[in-house]
Amino acid sequence: MPWYAWLILILAIGSVVGGLLMLRDTAKKVPLTDEQLKRVHERNAQADAQDARDR
């Protein structure tokens, strides 16, 4: 491959990796109240039960 094809390939890979690293750095945890957390756990349990019934 010519040198400029390698350069484009390296730039593309660097762009993808840089974007993923920036996304990881800017991710923030969502604060949930105890009530919201309880509802999330209930919905997860219902979804697990539904999946078990469907199998």
C-alpha cells in the first residue's frame, strides 16, 4: 500500500479510538432516588420472569 493509504488508515483508527476515549471520559452516572431504583429492579425482575416463561 502507498504511504498515504497507511496515513488515512491510521487517522481513521485514531479518530475512532479518540472518540471512544472521549465518550468514556464524559460519561456520568445518573443519580437515582431509592424509589426509582426500586422500580428499575422490579421491571428487571418482571422482564427476567417474562424471558423465563418464553423459553
